[in-house]
Amino acid sequence: MQSVDLWVFSQDDQVFCLVYGTEYKKREYVVDMSGVMADRTSVIERNREFFECYNSLRLKQAIERFSSRKKDIFIKIPFLIHTNIPGCPGFVDSNETGGIFYFEKSPLFRHAKRFAEQVNADESNLSPDRFFIQGLYHIGSLGTLTQSKGSDFDFWVLVDTRSISTPVYAFLDRKLKKIQKYCRDVYNQQVSFFIHDAEKIKQNNFAPIYGENLSIAPIGLLKEEFYRTCITIAGKIPLWFVVPPGVTDEDYNSFAETVLSLRSLREVYVNLGNLESINKNELSRGVLWHISKSRDDSAKALIKASLAASYCLQEKDADNLLCDTIKRKYLLSLDEKELVDSYVLAFDRIIDFYGKLKAGRRLGLIKLAIFFRLCGYPFVAPPATDLERRILKKYIHEWHLGSSKVKKMLAYQNWSESEKNILEQSFTNGIAYLYNFLKKVILKNHNMSPREQNELTILQNKTIEYLKEKPGKIPRCSVYLKSRRFCQFRIWQKSSEAPKNFWILFAAEQPEEGSQHRADSRGVEKFLYSEDSLTKVLGWVMSNMLYHYAFSKILVDSPVRLFDSFNQPVDFDAFYLALQPWPQLSDSFFAKPAFWDRIIVIINCGKKKGKPVINAGSCLIKNSWGEIFYDDVRFEEVEKIEDKCYAIARKIKKYAENGLNLFLFQLAENPVESVIERVREIFDFLSFRDKSVETMPAGKRKPYLDLL
């Protein structure tokens, strides 16, 4: 006869059954295995009630903190995924349609139906015939103290690839991309979808079928973050949320096998696997991963990196994982007032970690990051809710922060750009400190597998790409500027006799509730940047992704204009598309050294004594890692247009390798005929000549051959 230990005790007149419990042991019983099924089912049903209460609270808190426009689109997104209605955003003309399991039982479905009524949708289109999305989940800060107006929407879309055909996947892929574009263009909301296969997540494979490549993300840390921050929007409940906390992988698998053998429960729950502990060898890679993420929010990245590093000081036990701590909290009570915010638990853990390190300076830095995180960084403002104010007041008292310092930090949005960059650099340096610490503690005696070494190389190169200053590299702007939405840029040219920085950049934001697409209504123009070259200013705007294709526009207060290779005037959309300043879609580029990918050349032309002349030449060069550099062409007292074309072609040749993409523009009041064509001809000749020399036998090479 097989037996299993059960611990049962009464709490608030309710029977609280924990199978394989450890912390709540009151009385020990031994029962027949035949009784385990009923006991486990009752545990599941009881825990489901507590989980759904906690999940609803998170969802409610998230929606209450949204602006009216964010609330509108958040409610629409699952509805647009679930339905496929002609005329609605995300509609795809396909027979391979299907929705989300149980979404019609969700309160969000009832709210979103109003949108369908507005577009006069046929009632029959609201209920798909098939459901191939097992669940829709949000992962991140929504529904916590750290939710801010800049919080992105990151959704995991769960499918079973064994039952999805290629046409179905193509339908879903197109649909999600259309919804992403709609959210960005109409609501100015960044939305990311990651299509995952449930069985792969169970095996700790997080490479998404569609979406950002997460394959190099440390799997234990990623799974812990999912279980710690996930909100179930619609569909099946991940089984982990209702299994008792702190169980071993072996016990969890036994529990899952027993419970999911019942069809009634298989239709409600999906098994994404357990998380008993995090391999310490992942921690240093996790910290590197957060350095690459710090370009979007350095305060949040430092906090998450510190949480990852905190696991290095604790032994493998049931209390080690923060997600398990949170689960214990919500399985103890249905009372909202007794639930503790997950980020408060994280903050307390991190502060304790730095205290154990006896790193006073680093402790001060993490307190600064926590303060800004609670105040909506990078759009820093006093907390909006009573709970946030109470938590912040508690920290201010415990940390002995003076009123003048608090006032200075709350005035962050009025800081100079250089001050903001110094703060961000401090946060990023804090993450670098953690990496060096973990290298000494963990990696010194660890022999990595080829896969681990490749992932480490990718993360190290991504860190270099972000942090390392190199000659000519376009400087970064602050996260605060990157988070703002500028609808118009104006570049004003001072007199060319000014000593320096005579190209000045101003920008205006579109009001948050304003119209869509290149709005005429805009806010007050503010100074952003200045340089001694128009190309440098354009490179700075593009490299920092402040210019949004199909939304922003750039005006140049100067008689000069851009012309393409056909001497036709072009707008800055063409310049943007030629440079392609967006991040690399795949991490595979970072597995190898960077190489030059594309170059934009701007030839500044004019007239002197009625004759056409080339005044200057400048380049923006992008490499395979996504870094963008500036270089200029020095003519060194060369006067003839032909010689200047030759100098420009030689500059291009300096970067030409691996099929370099070349784009030539002319900056002038009126284009000078044949200049771009002549530069391209000379460049082609130089490239052909070098190839001819390379293939020529050594004894027959004639290095004196030139442009004869």
C-alpha cells in the first residue's frame, strides 16, 4: 500500500489542505493512495479560489491605474485576438480563425463587447468555432506599486504547436502584428507578443515561436519572473499557481500527473512545469542580460539584477524563490488588505541582500533606484495611491532621507540631460558591480558548456554594444527622452560663422490625448541637442530612436534640402529607412565580432561664383550589432569636384565589407548633377580594382595602377 503525508489544519473556519506541505505542518496523517485523488482535487479547487481572488485584484489594480486611453486599448487587445471581425483592428482574411479558451467568461470580454457594438459587428463573429490559444498572460509590473504610465504591455500567448497547422500559425502571426501596429500608431502604446508552446515552457525552453528572442535569457530567472508577475488575462490557469508552494520537482510532477488525469481539470489548467530552484550558474548571465535591458529603464534593470544576484547567498530551500513566497501569501487569505505587493517583497529582499554584502555605497544606490521606481521613473512624480504613498513614506523614514533630497529627486523631470545620463550611468555601473561580484563567487570554478559559452559571449557583446564608448559612436540620450513621444523635430541652423554647434535641435510632443499620425496640434518646442554637423544631429535623433517612422516629422530651418540618387527631393522617412536604426531582431548577430552593415553618405553641395562645388562630406555607419557611428570626409585643400568625389569614395571603401549597403544623399539648395553618380562610379572602380589585385598572381600585381 502506497501512502502520502497530508497536513490538515483549520483556519478561519475553513479546512486548509496542503499536500506535501512543509511550513504549515500541524497534524500528520497517513492515508491510502486511493484517497489522494479526492484530497488533491479539493486542494486544487480551494487554491483556485484564492488564486482567482489574487489574480482579479492584480487585474483590477492594473486597470484602475491606467489613463482612459490605456484602459481602452488594454481591454480591447484580448478581444481583438479572440475575434476576427471585418473592419476591426487585427482582422485577417483567413479561414483559419480561432480564439482564446474561456475568454467569453472573462469580465474583459463583456467590457470589450461594447467596442464590437460601436463597429456594428455581427453577433456570430464574437464566438469563434475553434480555440487554439490556450491562454493569454501579461508578464511585468502591471497591477503592482511599480506600474507607471510608461509600462509596456508584454503578453505571452500560449499555444499547443502539436495541434496548430502552418496556416493557423500564419494567421495568428499576421493578426498579432496588425494589433501591435494598431496599438503603436493609434494609442502610442508599446505592445509585445510572445507566442510560446506550453510543452516547451514545461521543458524550460523559452525560445518563442514569434516575438523577441528570449533564448539567451536565463531560464530559471525568466520562469521565476513569469510566476512572480504573471496576470492571467484569459484562458487556462497555469497549474503551478494552485499547487501548494515549496514542492520539489518530483512531487510537483506527481501532483500534475494525478490532477490532469481528470478531463474536467485538464480543460481548466495547463502544466508549465515547476520551479524548485535557480541554478546559480545562471545568475551572472542574468545580470548581464539586465545590463542590455537597462537601456530602456536602468532603475528597473538594477532592481531586477539585484534580485537575481540575491539568490547567490541563499541555499537551495523552499523559501529561496520569491514567487513561492508570493504564492504562500495569496494562499493564506482572501482578504485584499492582507496581500502584500510582490515588488515590496522584492525590495525588502534586495535591501537585505546588500546589507549582507556590507556594501554601503551600493545599498545607497539601490535605495535610490527603489525610490525612483515607486515614483514612476522616468516620468517621476509623487505616488498616486494611498498604498504607494504609505510605502514610500515608510522608506523615506527608514532611510533617513532629508526633505531637500526628496524634493530634488521628485524634480527629476527638470534635471538637465547630463544629470539624467549620470544617474543612469550610476545605475548601470551598479549592475556591472554585481556581475563582477558574481564572477568571483560563482564563475571562477565553473566550466561552461559550449552553449553556455555562446550565450555568455552574446550577452557580453550586447553589454559592450550598449556601454562601451568608441571613437565616433553616436552618444546615447536619457531614458526619459526615449520614453517621450515627439511628433515634430525642428533643426535650426545658426550662422556658419559660429564657432561650434550651429545646428540646433528642438522638439515638440503630441498631447497624450491628441490626434493620430503627424498631428498638427503639438506642445511647446523644447531644446534637445546641438552639434556642428546636420548629419550628427540626424544621427543622434535616429540612433536614439526618437524619430518614429510614419508618426514624427523633421523640419530643417535652412534653405538646403535632401536629394536622393536621382536628384529628387526626399523627406526624412527615406533617410530613416535607409539607416534602419531599430534594434537587431536576432541575438545571433552578437555571437560574432561586429562588421559594417550599411553606410549613409551626405554630400553637402553648393555654388561658388556660380559654379557647383562640394563643401563637405559626412557619413553615418551602422554595424551588425546596431551601433551607429559618425565620420566625416576631409578634403585637405582639395578643390576639384572630381578629387572630392574620389575622397568620398575612398571613405566609403574604408568601411566596405561583407556586402555593405550604401546610400547616397545630397544636401543642397539645388542638386548638383552627376555628383552622386560619379561617387558611386569611383567606389565601384576601387572595389573592382581591389578584387582584381586580390585574384591576380603575386608576380603580376601592379600597385601603381590607379585612376588612369
